[in-house]
Amino acid sequence: MRFVSVIKEDIRAIFERDPAAKNVVEVLLCYPGLHAIIMHRISHGLYRRGLVILPRIISNISRFLTGIEIHPGAKIGRKAFIDHGTGVVIGETSEVGNNVTIYQGATLGGTGKDKGKRHPTIGDNVVISAGAKVLGPFTVGENSRIGAGSVVLKEVPPNCTVVGVPGRIVVKDNIKLVADEIDLEHGKLPDPISDELTLLRNKIIELENKLQEIERS
């Protein structure tokens, strides 16, 4: 019964965060992110009981069917949502909190061959945007957002927005979110490089105007 209730929460998470979801039948049949999470919850349960081969087989079948690779050892919390999902990779020692949203092409990976904890821990209410790479055994704090295409190699405090390669914090201590108010506007993140270029362009225009004034005088 607990397994069924967890899956129901995963389904509710889709309706809360994806305006394209029309009904339960569509979600059950047509959402590969949900399929991957369901199969992962089965394989993870077997993995925790000490089995190795069968969970890996289930994981490989899931990858073949959905394009999403989740190691059976990874821990995924309640109301997880993998949107679109193709190319998502979640490593063995990854820990994903509650209400986490992961978009296509994202990776929760390691950076070496060391044993033990080598993948990231993702806090509650985190959004990991398309193509983002979070690599290493550190924590991404709750309510944070990882921008599309970012490469994050060190710890992220709670309530932060990270963008760029390598990832850098561009917003800190933003308004704390509650579970049903997750900010999914991952396409509207700050771009400090663009801001600097805009300032530089404006400065050049200002200098050109001054030169024209000098030439006219």
C-alpha cells in the first residue's frame, strides 16, 4: 500500500507542475519520467534487500524504454518529477529530496573512481534545468535552481540560483518556497555575462557620443 501511495504522489506532482497533463490515463501511459520513477522505486526496493543483478536488469530495461538512466542505488524522495526526461542520468549514490524537478539531459554524476559517496545530494524543492550537470559528492540546498546547461562542481547553499560553466551563484537567499509553489521558470534565470556585455555596450555608446560631441565642437 505504501508503494501505491508514493506512486499516487508522483502522479499528483505531474499535474501540479505540467500544464500539458490532461488526465490520469494519459499520464500513466505517456509520461516516460513517471515510468522511469516507478521502475526505479521497484529496483531500489530490491537493491536495498541486497539484490544486485535483478535491480540492474530492471534499470537497464527502464533506460531502454524511457531514455532515462537511474542507478538502483540512488535515493529519490516523494513527488519527484522528471519532465521529458531523455538523457537524464542519476548515479548510484545520488540522493534526491522531495518535490524535486529534473528536466531532460540533466546529470547527477560523479567525478572520479573513489568508492563510497561520490554523487550529489539534492535538497527539497530543487529545480535542475535542461542539460545541467551536477557532479560530485556535495549538497545542493533546498529551494535552489540550477540553470540550463550549467556545470555545478561545488556545494550550493539553500535558496540560491546557479548558472554558467562552471556554475556560479547569481541569486542567494531568494524567497523560500513551499512544496506547492515550486518555481519552474527555469528559462528566466539571471545571465551575468549578458548583463556585463550590455553594460559594456552602453559604455561604448556613451563614449562614442562624447567623441562625436568633441569633434563637433
